[in-house]
Amino acid sequence: MGGSLSPGRKGNLPADTTTFVDRKHDVAEVRRLLSESRLVTLTGVGGVGKTRLALRAAAGTSRAFRDGVWVVDLGGVTDPELVVHTVLEQLGVHDDTVRMHRTVLVEHLRDRQVLMVLDNCEHVVAAAADLVDAVLRGAPGVRVLATSRERLGVDGEHLWQVAPLPPDPALALFAERAAAVEPGFVLDEGNHDEVGQICALLAGIPLAIELAAVRLRVLNLDHLLSRLDNTFRVLGDGKRGGDPRHQTLHAAVDWSFHLCTLPEQILWARASVFAGTFDLEAAERVCSGDGVAPEQVLHSLMGLVDKSVVVSEKHPSGTRFRLLEPLRQYGLEKLRAAGREQVLRERHRDHYIDWAERREQEWFGPAQPHIFRLTRLEQGNLRCALDFCFDSDGDHCVHLASTLWFYWAGCGMLGEGRHWLDRAVARAKPGPLRAKALWVNGYVATLQGDLTAATAMLDECRGYAVESGDASALAYSTHRIACTHLVGDDLDLADGMFEEAMRLYRGQGTVNSHTMLAGIELAISATFRHDFAAAERLCVEAKAVGEEHGEQWAQAYAIWVLALCAWVSGDLAGADRLGRECLRIKRTFHDLLGIVLSIEILAWISASQGNAGRAATLLGATSEIWQSVGYPMFGSRYFGAPHGECESAVVSALGEQEFRSVFRKGMDLELEDAIAFAIGEEQEREAAPVVALTPLTRREQQVADLIAGGMSNKEIAARLVIARRTAEGHVERILQKLGFTSRAQIATWVTQRRN
Ligand SMILES: Nc1ncnc2c1ncn2[C@@H]1O[C@H](COP(=O)(O)OP(=O)(O)OP(=O)(O)O)[C@@H](O)[C@H]1O
Ligand SMILES: [Mg+2]
């Protein structure tokens, strides 16, 4: 199931952020090659324009691919093992199973017509080549457009060498970029020659031209030319070996570097340890020290933004920064030459360990949805830190992999979680860190339905906990062993262990999402025993804890169990409402397991309501999502029974043939569309203008009104005489219910409704 991020849109081709200087011939040739060959690779030196050309050529072909154009940037991927994973992720296929990632990818693409743009393959050529080979063999409707500084070497590959810009387009690019920093700049007879000389010195390499053009902010054209001339004349002597265009780019970057202030140069080199984007806090923490105060970092960062070295991007959660790839590599060379790479990578690691610890703490609270979004943004850095830790000695890797449990287990990342946690377990020596890695990995494996692996790890953890007196490991491992029994259909053993775990948690005074889950999972067992009163009591208790702390993710599971109880006891309307509520929450976390369980229950409810068509569609959707999660209903008899009953009821209502065809439609829904269908968003949207219902509670509506009045959370808390944390919780829930990401959107929504 490929979840395109917005419903109905196929593909993820980004819009241009700067003007494109046309390369008509290249674009036409690349399109022609693509029509003849299933793999076209654009090669050429760094900064020559491979990525831009690939995106432009791809944009023009999108109509030819029914299932869209998908762009995967492999630039930040250093671990060849993560190549396939990254591709899956970019395609929106979140694979949480223990199946081979490559198989999952090929299966996903098998019946699809897709153009896959694999950008920046050069760091991981062999892994990218393997993947492309497998995809081309297994998925006949897929074509690949790759960019790489070197060829992939796959059978049937057609190469297109991207050359620097010819003189006229080069001049046009210079003029475009110059006008951006120097409004009013135009090419005319007076400056044509000078610009022409500049572009010639820069060998027509777009990146080099861009770096030079922004200098017009501080230099006039004459000065720019003479400075470049001094720098680049040496290249003409041809004394250095290698590709002369590479030397030109290097020299252009070098030149740009030397025009930076010393603090900017230091920041440039240090920031090269970030993978992908980073925020100001990270820059301040990682790049300060040794004579650079944290407060100075912002100033230098702004200087680098002005010089087009660093790009700044606006995100709902704040501004993030990125070094363009060739510039990052240059910075890294400087850092290495200064012998500082190790130190900086350690700082980067320490920052992200600290960052992950803080997010783990905050997870049990109103910031939960925000933490999910932030962790997604930091994924590249977290992977990079994990990679670094695993390559060096010590237990940092074990600690970091376990600390991120909430992301692996809660946000649809079971597959990647297993990847790191398996490595952690293989590495860790006996002790508390190993114990945590064991129970976290055992937890993740249980959710995947991999009970053999889970049991082995959890038993080891519990044995260690008993022997060493590690009370925390004892509680967590006992709890998770109970879960293996629950999904293994041994309710007696499960109940005993859940109760023991809850006793241990209470004795230690621990209250968090795990302790909530222990009660909720015990409630599931009670439901299977038809003890609905006990189940409801446990869920209401867990919900109360969640509400008090602003915790939603575990709370959603309590809502799921309440939906189950309501359904079994015949309150179909209540069950339906609860099932949809759970799904809405799980969607904000991209929690695939929670999502598929919610859609399951909505299918069962629809069947009971006599809506066999909707039930069949939903069953089709879940069958597709389970592929990405693990064994359907964990392979459990108890979990599986209602599913089986629902399916037989729907088949007899619709007839085998009709059932198959509707089921198939459900399978074909993209993840987001399946969720929208299950929630009934289409109907809600259509109904909204007529009845103007609000999804908000009265309290939330009050908070929304105050947000529209421009108040901060602190002010809202004071006005409503509630704790600030409670106010924050309301705001998060409003955002989530309305599907918004910013307060400004809430304000607009309120105003529109008033009108
Ligand atoms: N035809 C073009 N029109 C406008 N800008 C361009 C064009 N080609 C390249 N650029 C700009 O030049 C810079 C480098 O281009 P691009 O990133 O496509 O190069 P690349 O060959 O992919 O580099 P790398 O090997 O580092 O991945 C970018 O800032 C890009 O926007
Ligand atoms: Mg590129």
C-alpha cells in the first residue's frame, strides 16, 4: 500500500524552488531514452545539474505513468543496508514486517506503472544497482531515472552524460541568480562580456555560477571577475590531474569558502556532520565550542544563508537548514583536514542522544504528536548518529537504539527498529543497557508477530532482571512477555503476567505509556473472555491517566478496546464512533498497527450494521496494510476470529464474485485514501456546510477562539484557569482533530466559521 501523502495525488515530484534555465536538448534526449530504455542514468560531475535535469525530464513524463513519478534522494544514505528501506519510505510503503525489504518493494511495484527517480546514487552505487536490477526484473511497469557521478552498471542501462551549460544558458543562469540578490540586475551590452568571462572561468557549471553570482551582494562585477580570474587561472595550467570540471567546481567552492568570515568557515566545516536538515538548536550545540560561543552560531549561519551556502527551509515546527551536497562534502574535507571529524561526530552523536532522551521523556505528554513530526524530520541525523555509534566502540548505539522505542513501536517503524535493535542486541554486553535493548526489541518483534524471536529476547531480559535485581527491566520484560502470551492465545498465562507487571509498575511508582498499555492489553484479554465490565473499567482507568497527562497514543488503544466492547455488546453506533476516533489519533502518528486495527474493527462494525459493501472495502484495505505490518491479527486465534466471521458474513451477503471485486477495490486504495474512507471524511466534508458541526469539544472550541484572538498557550491557560500543560494538550488535540499543523490555520478556521 503506497501512502501518497495527500489523497488522490500520485507521486512526490517536488516543485521548483528556483527558476530553471532550460536545457531543451537534454530534456528531450532524456525523455527519448526513457521511452526506449527502462533505466537511464544521468552522470556528470558534482553541481553540473543532474538532479535538476532529472526532475525536469521526469515532470514532463508524469502522464505516461499511471501511478506517478516518485523521487527518492539517496544523498543522505551512507549505510548500503538502508537503501531499500529509504526507497520504501519515500514511496510511502512502510514496512514493519520481518520480510525482506527488497521483496516488499518489488511486490509493491509489481502491478504499478511508476517512474522512479533515484537521485544521488554515487555513495551507494552497488546497493542501488542491486535494487534497480531487482525492480526492473520483478516490476515490468517501472522505469528508473537515476543520477549518479558514476554509472550503476546494471544490464540495459543507458547513460546520459550531463555537460555543463553552454554559454547562453550559463549567462542566463548567472543573470537570474544575480537579479535575486541585486534587484534590477539585467544582462546588457555593458556587462555581457564580463559575465561571459565569468561563466567561462566557471566552466558553465551551474553550482559554481550560482555561488559566484550571489557575491554581487558585496562585490561589483569587475571585482568579481578579477577575483575569480586570480583563483581560476591556475586551473588553466592543467597541473592538477583528474576531471578539469571537477577542479573547477572545487575551485569555485574554495573561492566561496575563502570569502567567508572565519566563524562562517568554521561553521561550514562543522555543519557538514549533519545529514539532511538541522535546526538552530542542533547547530548551536554541535557546532559551538573551541572558541565559538553558542550565541555566535546564529550570526554565522545567517551569513552562510546569505551566501547561498546554506539553504533555509520553513517547516511547521520551525526553520531548518541544509548544506547543499557538494558544499557539505567540501566542508567535510576541511573538517577532516583539520583533524576534527571525530570530535564533531561525537558531538553530533551526543546531541542526538540527548535529544532522543528528551523526546522519550516528553512522549508521555501533550507534545506527543509534535514529537512524532520532529522525529521524522530528524530521521537522517538519528540514522547518521546510530551509524556512527555502531561503527565505534561502546554502548552508545545500544542506548540510542533503545531510547527511540516510541518511534519504532509507535510510529509505523517496526522494520527499521528491528534493524537497529538487532544490531544493538548483537553488540551489547550483559547489563542494564542490554536489558533495555532486549525488552524493546522483544516488544517490536511481538508487534510484528515474530513470537519466537520475541520470546527468546524477553526471557533473557527477565532472567537477567531477576538475577541482578534490575527492577525496571523486570517490570518491562514481564509486561512484554504477557503480550507474547496474549497474541499467542494463552490468556491465563497472559493475565497472570499482566497483573504482575502492573503490580511491579505500581510498586516502582512508574506511570507512562507502557503502564497504560499494560492495563489496556489486560482489557483485551478480558474482552476475549467476555468480561466486558472488567475490560471497560481497565480502559476507563487508562484513559483517565492519558487525559490527565495529555497522552494520546496509548489512549487510542483504550478507545479501540472500548469500541470492541461496544461492538460485542451491540452498541453499533457507539462502537463506530469510537473506532473512528481511534483511527483519527493513530493517523497522526502514522502508527500502522493502530491504523490497521482500527480499520479492521470498522469493517466488523459495518458488517454488523448490514453495510456489506463498506465492510468488504475495508477488509480489502486491511489485507493490504497487514502486508506492511506483520502477521495479520498477529496470527492470533482470538484476534483473528472476528475478522473471519466478518468475512464470511460479507461473502454470503454479497456473493463470492461481488465480494472479490469490492475487496479488490479496497486493496487498491492508497493508505491515506483508505483511512479517509474508513473515517468517512468524504461524507463529513460534504455535510459540513449544511450542518456546520464542530469536531471540537466545548472546551476545545473555547481554546480555538482564544488562539484566534492571538493568545499564547500561557495566556490561554491563565484565562481559562487551567494548567499550561492542559492548554497545550487542548491545542494539540485541536490541531489533530482539524488535521492542521499550525495555530494560524486554527485561527483562519475559527474566523471562517464565524463568517
Ligand atoms: N538548468 C538549471 N537551471 C537553473 N539552475 C540549475 C540548473 N541546473 C542546475 N542548477 C542549479 O545548480 C545547482 C546544482 O545543480 P544540481 O543539484 O542539479 O547538480 P547535481 O549534478 O545533481 O549535483 P550533485 O552531483 O552534487 O548531486 C543547484 O542549485 C541547481 O538548482
Ligand atoms: Mg544531485
